[in-house]
Amino acid sequence: MGGKITILKLGGSAITVKKKAFTPNLNVINRLALEIKKADVHPLIIVHGGGSMAHPIAKKFKIKEGYKRRGQLMGFAETHYAMVKLNELILDALIEQGLPAVNVQPSACVVTENGRIRSMEIKPLLELLKLGCIPVLHGDAVFDAVLGFTILSGDQLVANLAVNLDAERIVLGVDVDGIYTADPKLDPKAKLIKTMSIEKLKDIQNKIGNSLADDVTGGMLGKVVELLPAIEQKIPTIIVNATKPNRVCKAIRGEKVAGTVIQ
Ligand code: ATP
Ligand code: IP8
């Protein structure tokens, strides 16, 4: 495979129009594919979120809470289907750039227990990396051994893969410049936190909010909580604005870029 793995999360807030249900942001998706091509970083795993493509359906049918009635089954199927469709748009853009991107579907290789990853069939993903392909995973509606089904966030997948594969770095692309002292969309006085220690992160957890749009996995707060195991393992982690040109490209190369570095 050669070298340690870089893990890039393309946040749903950047790759979809979060305020408008079922709306991918094709301009951002296509530009990000170009940046990933330009960055030329190997080995690379991409994980993407659901944004407005999947969170509204997951919320409507209470998929995260688990199976309670037959009527939810269509919601489970539709949530997964929305992620497959968004994944297809991302693969279209990456393949258009000549990148060997291959979907690895979490619902087919992960089992959770009360919402936490209990097991993951990792071999196909590792073989793809060895071949030089770019595995592309996503948050998903998955089978849960206790709840029947649930929502697995892309952030939990990122942290789990980073810890188990001892990643080189994690880059999280969202629609804001990083972690602020308060939600920058609600508080114009919020200040960007450029570097953050794990102690400071734990300290300000209660000031970090959810997303303003439908988000069943907890917005920025959910992200930070999920990332803690990877940060505790000292895997360099940076949150950057993926809606602004070149930030993701520089971040996956390990270059200095505007954002929040957690170390
Ligand atoms: P998805 O879960 O769909 O992949 P995402 O990972 O791109 O989405 P969100 O879960 O939407 O990102 O979280 C990002 C949002 O969190 C921002 O749009 C911002 O409004 C909100 N937010 C809340 N509190 C803060 C904060 N303290 N600093 C930065 N953003 C914050
Ligand atoms: O957007 C969950 O993944 P996330 C996606 O990374 C859904 O939180 C709702 C299936």
C-alpha cells in the first residue's frame, strides 16, 4: 500500500445544500473531485456525509432510534437509497477526474450495537487500498444488533477507520471555517478557534452546537464527540471549509491552511 492513510470526510453541509431537502451541491462536489486529483495523496480513504439528501428522511422515520414499526421500513430503505444516490454523484465526479474511486457500502459491511460499530468487514477495503484504489464510504442506515437498525454517521466511521488503521491524518470538510467559540451561523461574534487541544475540546463541548438544518447525527457537536478516540490516539485532525477553494487540497497534503487543527 505504501505509507500511512489519509482519511477525508466530505461533510454533508458542503456537498449538499443543507437548507434545501434532497439537493446535492454539484458545483462543490465537482470542484472537490478536481482538488483531490490535484492533491495526488495516496493512500486515501474518502467518507461522505448525508446532508439534505438523507438526514430529512432519517429524521422523519426515526431511523436512528431503531426499528419499532413496519412503517419505518420504507424510511430505512429510502435513507440508504438517498446515500447510494449521493455516493453515485461523488463517484461520477471522481471517476470523471480519472481517479479509481470505488464505493464501499457500510450497510453491507458494518454491524452496530446500540449505534456503535461492533464489527466491520475491512478486508475488501484494505485490498482496494493495496491495489491503489480510493475507497469511498458514507454515513448510512445500517443493521444494528440491538436496535434492529440505526444511523451510522460518517464521522463515527472516520474515527473508527483512523484508529484501527493508524491514519496519517484526518481532514473534515464542512461549510464553515472550523470550530468556533459558538455556532457562527447564529452568533456573529463567534471566533474561529485555530488550534485546539483535547483538553480544550472537552472543555468547550457544551458550547458547540448541532446543525441548524435537519441533522440526526448531532452537527458539529456530534462530530467532535465522535472524533475524540482518534484525537486521543494523536492522529492529526483538521476541520476546514470545503466550500472554499483549495482548503481541502492543501489540508490532505498536510500543508498549512485556514481551519481548526486539533492536536
Ligand atoms: P453531515 O453530518 O451531513 O455530513 P457535516 O459533517 O458537513 O454534515 P454538520 O453536522 O452540519 O456538518 O456540522 C456543521 C455545522 O455545525 C455548521 O454548518 C455549523 O452551523 C454548526 N455548528 C454548530 N456549532 C458550531 C461551532 N461551535 N463551530 C462551528 N460550527 C458549528
Ligand atoms: O451525515 C449519516 O451520516 P453523516 C447519514 O455523516 C445518514 O452524519 C442520515 C444516513
